[in-house]
Amino acid sequence: MSKTFRYFLDKEGKQIRLANGQTKAIIAEIVRLYPVLRLQDARFIPNLTTEVIDPHNEPRREAFNNKMSELTKALINNPDNLSDEDLREGLDAMQQLLGHYFADHGALLFKSHLKHRKVSEPHIRGWHALENINKILAKPNQRNIRLIILGMFSSILQSRGSVELDPYARPIVIVENPETRLHPIMLSVAWGLLNLFSLQRITTTNSGELLSLAPLQSVCRLVRDTDKVAAYRLGDKQLHAEEERRISFHIRYNRPSALFARCWLLVEGETEIWLMNELARQCNYFFESEGIKVIEFAQCGLKPLLKYATYMGIEWHTLVDGDEAGKKYAATVKEFAAKRNDAERDRLTRLPALDMEHYLYKEGFRNVYHEVAGVPDNEKWPVRRVIIKAIQRSSKPDLALTVANNAAQRGIDAIPTLLKVMFFSGSMACERKSQLSHFSMLLFIGA
């Protein structure tokens, strides 16, 4: 068995040596008051039987079941009436969640008759009922019920023979990948239950759904490389309030999986999202497996996305139009590239045309726009008028897909060189993060 060594570090990561052997005593006091408790899926705990439970747990089993009875009575007497069936299903879901999914031996605290019953997944109705219980508990006048559940939770934490919490302890609870056993809706219900309590917790996750439930400041991005682990987290006041709101909506709520990407390819709108993914695949760049995420920035604003990507250790490349708005976006990209001492070509691709439609028209897809617009190819219409007509008869995203299909029929040589160079730049940005890197997230929730 490996031995744990504990010591203090200074800001440079060097060990601090205290006089008179104080280090050991101070650390022992910290461990007493702030013990780290690990909760994990019970499927990964070997020998989950009554034999592994110490004899002193019998009183805790009784205390746990008394708390469950107390909770049932409190909910029955609550003004927000729950039906008997909802109450039974909800408490059963809570019991299985606390005792099986996130605790080592918690299931063995339940009443003995439960041990002889085959454990199955809580019914969908049970999760809905538990969500209703959560809503009741979240109200300001339900502190007594929250304390009852917290007592149940404490019994589970202490059900292992090696754990004896000090009365003044404020545990730091580590929850490991809770999404491995829970449907996203059930995960949301379970997370809501945990949020009701004043517990410090660190959660490891590979779930975008769970990231969307946590505050932006609580997300820490871990990059595991061959010889080290780098951690990236948004610091205090690194984003203005409006920028934080925009990032929360654009990334955390709508695109949480983007935080697992190696590189963001930032484009102006939906048209470019469809087009870049399809054309890149035809060039044998598979964005999903390479860790490249195409994100439109027009709604959120380019600057907040560049700032956030930089703070979170995500590489980025930007595609902009050649119009006046594109010039402003390009200036922003150049400013960020200069701060990082990066070559402009590694961070920016600017179309030599007003927009993507005009660029593709001039780069060999003229016949596509004329066909969709219903304008004979030999008629000399202004380019802008043909494009407007085509958009009126279709839509920008549909036009983009039509162009992509046409390119697929003609082969890789039909794809403009500028875009192929950009795909290569995005791939190289991922290489800078190393193909051996792996990404996961930590969620820090304070008491």
C-alpha cells in the first residue's frame, strides 16, 4: 500500500519547512477539520457485502432509518402536498441515489428487507417525484428537512470503518463521474439534491450536461499530457459581467461539450458551421475525433470567446468575412495574436470577398447559385443579385449544404485552397496540444 506524504508548498511549488516540526501537527488539524471523502459508483467497489461493514455500523443503520422515517413524516406534514405514491417513489429514488450511486457501503445502511430485494433502477416516476421533493426542499422555510437529509448523508459517509467525522468537520466531498450511471435528466435531479446542502465538493466529469449545471467560475479544465497535468480555470474578474453572461449562455448552456475541445474554429454564423464541418470531412479532417469544435461568434461576440478560450487553455482559429464587420473582427484577432506572439496566419483566415456566398461564387461554385436562383448560367446578372435570389428561394444554410454536396461530387480539388489551408491550421493547433492529451473537468462547489 502506498504511503501519503503531506506538506505545504509556496507559490513556486517548493516545499515549506516549518520550525519545530509544526508541519505534521498543523496538517493533522486540517485533515481533522476538512477531511476529503471520496464518493464513487458502487459498481466499482469490490466485496460490497455485510462482511465488510464494521460492527459499529449497526447503530448507524438504525440512525439512518430513523432519519428516513423522520423525513417521511416531515414531507407528509408539508403544506406542498405530495401523493403517497409520489412520496414513496421519490424517497426510494433518493435512497438508491445516496446509497448506491455515490457511496461505498451506503446501501447496507438501509432496512434489512431492502437487502433481500433485487435492486433495480428507480422508475422514471421516482425521479420526477424526487425533483418535486427537491423543489420543496429548496424553499427557505424547509431548513429542518434539509438537515434531516444531511444527517442521512453523514451516516452514509461514516458507514466505512475508516471514516469517523469530527463534530466540527466540514468535509470536502469528491464525486467521481456521476454521469456514468445516470440519464442526463436524472443527473440534473441528483445534482439539484446535492446543491441543497452546504457541502464543499469537487466533482470530476466528462459530461457536458453536468457542466451546464455548474457556475462558470466553478469549472476547471484539466489537460492530461504524457508527463504532466495542466489546470485551467477562470480567475476573478478576468471577464466583465456582460462577457461572463454571454459566455455562460453561448458556451455553458448551449455548447458545454465545446469545453472538451482542443481547438475552437470560430466562424460568423450558421452557414459557416455547416460548410466547414462538411468540407473539412471531404479533406479528411475529422473535427469530432481531432477535437475541433466549430462555433459561431456573431451572437456572443468574438472578444469574450477569445478571452475565455485563452484562459481555459483552448487553441483557436478565426474565419471572418471581407466586409467592414470582418475588418473589425480581424483587428480583434490580430490584437490577441500579438499578445501571444503568434503568427497572424495561425490565428486568422480572412475571406477575399464580402461574405462566404460571394467567395464561393467566385471560387468555382457559380453554377450552384445560378441553379438554385433559377437564373440561366449564360445570363449576365450581378453576382449580388444572383446570390440574393438564391437565398430567397432557399436559405443560407441550405445553400451551404448544396455547395458541400456539389464539392463532394467534384472531389477535393473543388474545395478552395484558402479553406484547406485553414483546416490544416486548425489541425496543427490541435497538434500543439498533443494527440496524447486527454481532457476532463473538475467542478469546484464551495460551502
